Amino acid sequence: MRGKRRVGVRSNAVRLLAIPLTLLAIHVAIIPISGSSVNPARSFGPALVGTEFHDYWIYLIFPMLGAVLGWIAHRVVVEGDTNLRGDFEAARAAASRRGQEPETERQSPPAEPPSET
């Protein structure tokens, strides 16, 4: 059982309370904005049927924004890395290379072995 973490009863109890309380806080905070729909797929159905997409941008933009903010929080809080400049520069370089073909070294074709005659 190497590498396996033992989860105690206390951590299960914390999870049991943390997830519902987080969802409760999310619902209470966004009721005035969107009617408290947390699931983008659940919101897409009524928007599609009603053909009213005027507030649907919230469900497209904020999950991505939340992912970026969560990544930053993880890097700072868990890993203790407060210098994110290198990560942003690497992401920017990867995005700029996305449309280009990778550069590979051209090698000359292998020489043919001498023929035995």
C-alpha cells in the first residue's frame, strides 16, 4: 500500500460539510444574477428552447475564469509559488506556437550499405 493516503473519519466529515456549504454559498450569491443555476448545461436547455441567450455569456466566461483563479490560488497557497510570471510566459509562448509547424532538424537520408556482388 505504498503511496496510498489514509483518509480519516475527520476528513470525511469535513468533506461531508464543505461541499454542501460551498454550493449553498454559491446559490445564495448568484440568485440575483442568474436565478441560481450552477450547471451550464441545465441553463442551456431553457435558453435554447426560449431562444433567449442574453445572459448565457455568464456560463461561458466564468467557468474559465474560475479555473484560472483556482489554478493561481493552488500555485500560491499549496505550492507556495508566488512568482507566476514564468508560467504565464510559457502559456503565452505555447499559444503563439499553436498555429506554427514544429521545427525539426532535417537529417540527410541514411547511406545505403555497400552491395555484395
